Amino acid sequence: MKKPHEHASRGIVRRIFSNYGILIALLAIIVLFSALRPQTFPTLGNFGSILQANSAIVFIAFGLMLPLIAGHFDLSIAAMAGFGGILATGLMSRGTISEWPLAVLVVVLVSVVVGLINGLLVAYVKLNALVVTLGTQSVLFGAILLYSKGAVIYENIPESFTALGQSRPFGIPLPFFYVVVAGLVLWYVLYFRPIGRKLYAIGGSEDAARLTGIKVDPMVVGAFVGASVLAGIGGCIQVAQVGSAAPTSGSEFLLPAIAACFLGETSIRKGFFNVWGTMTAVFLVAAGTTGLFMLGAQPWVQPVFNGVVLIGAILAAKLGTSNSRARKVLNLGRRPKNMAKQPELV
């Protein structure tokens, strides 16, 4: 017969793996590739490169997370990042704006307009979010080609702008500090402020949220605006890292961002799209692809790996939700042995 403390210990271990499985998976990937490539993978330079190269994706994933929390999907998020990067770089390169803070401010304002259009069409006109944002994505890709004329923009970019993405104070990439600050702000707003609780309530049931007095439509618009702004900032960070803006940049960010959001939903705050799970998921996928490339994997491996992770994350989230519901049903149906049977109501 198993002792009570053994059951308790197993329950604790099960909860740790269930709630923090994504962190354990990240550590496992680091240990695995460190053992396979001890000379190149477990180095400060490699870890710094992973943090630097994927900070923009974290911003885009944070942006995507906001409409998802409210029960909607924004497919234009990556295109917004690409257009934001092209716009900021082009304004400075062509001498329209000489100071980078003003260029980034213009990107933020444009992002607000794009988010407002998406949010108003979804919340007030009641159009399908997937269709609306798919159309916005196409328009933004066209705007990228129009503004860039199909060419890479790389001339006359201020060094103060590229320093935002390439500096490494204390050996840590500066963009990672932006990620941590943005994560802390989102974490505080979503978990400790009424606006966060309202967003989660809307995502749980929009009709129920309306009945409780929540102003659903303005909240949905705000979620789309926040998504676009975070994506636009992420695009600026991306071009600051590489020192140029390509017309194709942005399209490759969508799948990793989606995978990160759904993978993050399976851990830390299980069953909910959450800040730290999303952030960890981005670096988990990045560490995995980096390790595979160090083992000699071909370029096609990265999109395949991202797709497999996305499908696995959605499946894990689905199974986790089903199991949770099943446990609730079983617990409701159980009657403690020492509880007397209640009399039936006539």
C-alpha cells in the first residue's frame, strides 16, 4: 500500500511538469545540444545571439497574444512588423526624419491606425477577425513593396538607431532588456489590473462578459491596437539589429509567433495565453532550431520544426483542456466515503 506522502510527492512532481513543462523542455534542449556541440552551443556568444535575434519575435508574439486573449486572431501582425521596420528605416534613410525616436513614433502612430481599423471592423461591424486581418495583411505587404520599391533599404541609417539592436551591455543584448520590460508591463496589466481580467473574461465568453457590464467592443478594439503597436515596435527592433530593411521581412515572423503563443498556453498559467509562457516558448523554438543548424540541418528544417511545434502545442493545449474538464466532471461525481447520503428532494 502506498503511503500518503508518496502520493503527495508524485502529485507535486506532476504539477511541476504540468505547470512548468515548457521551462523543463527549454532546459532539456539546452542540455542536449550542449552535450552534442560542447564547443559551440553552450557559449555566451551563442546564447546572446539567440536572445538578440529573437527579441523582435517576442514582441510580435506579445502583440498576437492580446487579441487571442480576447478570443480573436490577428493574421496581420507579422506584416505590421515588416511595414513598421520598412517605414522607420526608410524615413531615416531618405532624410525625411533625421532622429530615430521620431521615426519610431511615426511607426507607433501608423500602428495605432492599423489596429483601430482591424478592431473597429471586428468589434463594431462584426466581421470575422481572420478575414479582416488577412485582408489587412495583404494591404500591408503591398504597402511594403510600394514604399521600398522592392529594394533593400540600408543607406544613411543612423548608428544611434542600429545601436538599439546591436549593443550588448554587460554582455547581454540590449533588445532582450526591451523584451523583459515589455513582459513586465504586460504581466502587470494582464494579471493585476482590471483591464487584464476583463480581456480574459471576454475571451472566455463574450456574452457573459457583456452581462457582467464589461464594455466588450472598446476592449476588443484596444486589444487589436495594442497588438499592432507591439508588432510595429518589434519590426523597428528587427531592422535595428540587422542594419537594413528588406521588403520580405515580416512574413517569416507569423508562424513562430503563433507557435509561441499556443505553446506558452500549455505551461506556467496553463490554459491561458500568458506572458512568460509565450516568451519562454519563443526562445525554446529558437534554441531548438539553432541546435539543429549546428548539427548540420538544412534550411528547410526551420519551417518544418516551427510547424511541428505549432501542431504539437495546439494538440497539447487541447488535451490539457479536455483532461481538466474530465477531472472536474469526475470530481463533481465523486462522493466522499464518510459523507452520509443526502435525502432526495420530493
